[in-house]
Amino acid sequence: MTYDMEKTLHKKGIIVLPDFVCNAGGVISSYVEYIGGDNEKAFHMIEEKITKNTKNVLDHSKEKSVMPRDAA
């Protein structure tokens, strides 16, 4: 999606969360594998970190009245 399309959707009140925030599960699971963790630890960490980071980005976006990508 282009940046201009994100701006258009943002102006219409449609939230677009940046892919580098919501698709971080692969990177997180690779890290858990690297440190010797199992699937349960990976899923727990993915859920925890993506939930926390998504909330932080959306809160910052709202506070600063900017698009989520800019907030991230």
C-alpha cells in the first residue's frame, strides 16, 4: 500500500497498522528459536509483544493526531 493510500484511509477513519508492527511474529519466533525456546514460549512472546506494541502505536497515533505509521 502506498503512503498516499494510507493517508486517504486515515482521513476516512480507517486504521492501517504498519506491517512492521503487526507482522513482527516471524522475527520474534526466530529470536525465541535462537535462545532455545519452544512453540509455547514463542506464541506467548509474540502475543505479548505485538499486543503491547500495537497499543503503544495506536495510543501515540491518537495522542499526536498522526497516522499509525508515523507514530510507529
